[in-house]
Amino acid sequence: MSLLGHLSLWLAFLVGLWGAITGFVGGAQHRPDLQQSARNATFALFGALLVAVISLEIAIFRHDFSLQYVAGRTSRNLPTFYLWSALYSGQEGSLLFWAAVLSLFGALTQLFTSRRHRAYLPYVAAITSLVATFFVSVMLFAPANPFQRAAFTPLDGSGMNPQLQNPGMVFHPPMLYLGYISITIPFAFAMAALLTKKLDADWLVAVRKWTIVSWLFLSIGLLIGMWWAYVELGWGGYWAWDPVENAALLPWLVMTAFLHSVMVQEKRGMLKKWNLALVLGAWLLSIFGTFLTRSGVIASVHSFTQSPVGYFFLAFLVVAAIACAIVYIKRLPLLEAESTLESVVSREASFLFNNLLLIGLAFSVLWGTLYPIISEWVQGVKVTYGPPTFNFVNIPLGLVLLFLTGIGPLIAWRRASTTNLRRQFAVPVTVGVFMLLILLVAGMRELGALLAFSIGAFVFGTVFQEFARGARARHRQYGESTGFAVLQLLSRNRRRYGGYIVHIAIVLLFVGFAGMAFKTETEATLRPGESAELRGSDGHLYTFTHLGISQYNALNRQVTAALLDVRRDGKDIGRLRTEKRQHVDALGNPTFEPSTEVGIMSGLRVDLYVVLAGLVNGTEQAVFRFTINPLVWWVWFGGFVLVIGGLIVLWPGGVVVAVKGSKASPAQAGYAVKLEAER
């Protein structure tokens, strides 16, 4: 497996170089033979990397500890479920996973892209091959080869980090990787559009689905990562503005901006320069995030150890940024807008403000992430931004962004009339103000939470009104029932109404985030039979009674478990179990520092969150940390709704809407006009 995998990497490297050269030359010289060769190279590249992936997986499942990667990431007593994730749990394997998936996406792009966009494909093949070849070159020429043999073959491996032995970490890294990797496809089309000078709206049509795919994978990856941090790390939260968390959030923010501003270009022929810059920037940020993860320049619970691999990524990032800037600047004269902004009170203006806020958020996160490096370079002392600083800047920006989410659909294109504004805003504003009054009467005085809940109600009112008006229009025209009319709206205009469901999900997420303002916690040392009390923001008094400690061996770990009885206002509501785990090798020797398994009782209003901090002198007396987290359930539910909305938008079919600057049949154009009239 070592020899086969190593040969496959070299074959992939040579094929990738050939695909990059023939793609660029074939595209520039309009040579069909070279263009076909570049296309074939993408398939061969995927084949070679697939063989490498299969070779490494076979070595992992066979416990081939002659490979350094297998010996350093697995052990004989590692559960089979986590052997699959060993492929990408380490730096070398994750690089192979990245290159293989990118080659797969590149091959799928060549297979399924419409013939209408054939002019872009040679350059797309060249760019995807070039990026994949870079990842292969890092494995071959940096100390990051997953098929590197060990100096001697140990009887057993070191095992997997306990924090990675969690279901969330089986799915969180690949989801993020898929999001990062698939950004390369829109980037490749954007560069192809710049190189071919075909800068009308056709390239937007070619990348729309890929952009949504990337955004959706990043969203899922971020949400699973939040859940993993919540249940595994034991600090009582799900987001701490960790540098690697930020690195994944940055391209998500930029791509969210693109998915909004692209509608302005399609409708009015505006923001051409902006949209191209967003796509290029999102891809560069994905490479930047990979550099952060692998360089070790910033401490993070997510990052790999410091290694020379980071320098390869830094050099690649600098060269790529310079190349993108040169091509982009040369094409600026071809990117003039077809129309101008006619009024600040218009939908295109609201989208523009939305974009500025999203980029402002991204810049704030980027600056806070890089500040420790900059301060160390300038002052010689590393100064780190903490969560309070991030929250101070980003919470107000987020609330304004949430407000704009509700405003955009209410304002007409070009210029909104006073009559239109009065009619459109009446219901949403009433809903928002009514929510604010209810909360004030209920005694809530936390400003951030008041704004989040009332603005969320305003956005919900907007979305409800849009669905209601669309359903009424269909009922009048086709006699459909309300439920069936809503389903038809989703089916026939998935992009629009699926987007509204995503907006509802954002409201739910903000509601969950606002709940953390009412978090309460305490710490107590208890003997069996003793209790601790904590009052939650829901007004109930919760009593936790320590029932005892049990210790036993399970699979690859020694477990110390504490059992607690939980009562709410004196009524029994269940039991919680929290653990300390010491992972061991096949001989029973400790392999890592002890890890924590949190006890969680989740509800619609609050989560009860208990951590076993440790035992006192080996007795059953234990130190516990009790936390009551309000509204966390709504974060996970909001994430579920967001994914559903994204899938609706992504699902093929529905109405084909004419794009400004692209060719559409008269039937398609007429259907688009009819759809707007229904609205």
C-alpha cells in the first residue's frame, strides 16, 4: 500500500501538471486537441488520487503501522467507526483528502457543465488541476507524505486524540473541507471568465449551483463544529472566536455576500466588479484558512502542530493573490455596470448595504484573528483578541445585518414609492414592535436580546407576508388551497422561497445566540447525597444531587462516571451522567490527557449542562460545574432549517429566470415576468 500510494501521488503530480499546461495553452490558442487533453487529465488525476486514498484507507484498516501516519493516528483498539475519520484526522491525510475531492469536483465539472459554457472549461480544468497539483506537491516535497515509512514498525499505534473520538468530528472536518474545496470551482470559472474576456452574466449561471454547494457544506461544517465544541470541550458554549473557527467563517461570510449581490447583477447588470472580487476573495480566504490551520502561527484547539507545510501554503497564497490581482486589474475596463443606482431606497441598495455589512463582519473577524501575529511582529508581544472584543464589534453589525434581511424583500427594484413602502412595511413593523412591547412588559431589559428578538420578529413578519401574498396570488389565479399554494411557490421558485426559509433559519439562530446573554453557572464540590442549586433564566430552580461515582473500562478508555439526579422546583425531571475518560493503548497505558464527556439535558427553553471537573483525593467527592444555557436548542433547530432551505434552493428544477445579459428563450422570459407579477 505504501508503494502503490506513493506511485499514485507521483502520477497525480505529473498528470496534474500536464492538465494545467494543456488547459491554459489549449484555451489561449483555441486548440481542441489540447483542450480535450486537459479534460482527460482531470479524469486521470482523479483516478490516481482515488487509488492513493484507497491505499491509505486499506493501510489504516489493516493497522499497517509501518506507515508513520497510520502509527501516529490510529491504534489496534480504536473503534472501527473512527478508523474512517483517521483518513483526514491528521495533516498528511487531510491534504490527500483535499486533493482527491478537488480532483473529483474538477472531473464532475467537466462532465456536467452545460455546452453553453464550454469556452470556460479548458481554463477550469487548468486551474483545478493546478490547485490539486499544489496539494500533491506539498505531500511529495514537504514533510507531509501520508505514505512515509516509519524507521521501525511498532506493535501498536499512538491512537487518535480523544477529542476527535466524537461523532461530530467524523462529519465536521469533511463538511468543512468539502466547503473549502468546492469554492475552487466558482473561483476557476471566475478566472476563466477573466481570461476569456467573457464577462457577461453567463459565468454566473455556470457557478451558481457550485457556490450554493460550497456555502451549504460550509454551513453544515460550521454547525457540526459548534455542536462538537458544545458537547466535547466542556466549557459551556459553542463558539469562542477561535482562530480556526474564524478561518471557516470568513469564506462563508464572503460567499453569503456573493449569493445576495449576484441577484443585482442578474437583474440590473450592476456590481460586476464586486461579484468577481467576492468570488476571488472567498477562494483566497479558503487558502488562508488552510494556512492558519497548518502553520501553527496562531494557537488553536483545532489546528495541526507547527510544521514547514505552513510556509508552502503562505507562498502559494501570496503567488495566487498576486496572479488574481493582475488578471482582475487588467479586465476592469470590461466590467462597467450596465445601469446605475437610481435610489438609496431600492432593493439593489439594500443588497449593497447587506454586502457592505457582511464584508465589514469579515474584516472585523479577519483583523481580530491576525492581530496577535501583527502585534508580535510590531511590538514583540503577542496580544490576543478575546470573545468580549469580538462580541463588542460583531454583535451590533450582526443585528443591523439581521434588520436588512427583513428590509430587502420589502423594497421594490430601482425606486420604491411611498405607497409601496407603507403597504409593504405595515405588517412586519407591527409584528416587530408587538414583540418588543411583550418583552418589555415581561421584564426583559437586556438590550442585545431585546433587539435580537424584536428584529427577528420583524424578519419573520416579512417572510410570512411574502409567502402569504404569493399563496393568495396563486389561490386567485389557480384556485389552489393555501398549503398547496405554498408548496407550489417552493417548487416553482426554489431560489426565492428557499432563500426565505434560510432567512427564517437566520432568525432562529439569532434567537439562540441571544439566549446566551442569560446564561447562569456555578461550581460545587459534592459528596454522594449532597446537592447544588441553580436558578435559570426561565425562573425555575434546578437542584442537582450527586448520586455516586462508577469506574470501569470500555473499549479503548478507562471511564470515571458521575450520576446526578435533577429536579426542577422540587419535581424530578431525570438524571444526568458526566464522565472523565482516560484513553489507553492495547496494553492499558495512558495515551493522552484525560478528556471530558459532558452531561446535557436539552429542552426548548434551557439546556442543563454538567461537567465533572475531577475527584477529590480519589474519593467519590467530586467537583462539578453546573451551567444553564437558555435557547441552545433553537441554534441546532435553526441550523437544521438553514440546511433545508439551502437544499431547496439547490434542488434542480423550478422556474428558469432570465438573467440580464444572458440569452433566454421568449418562453423563459415570459415565465419570469409572470412570476414577478405573481409576487
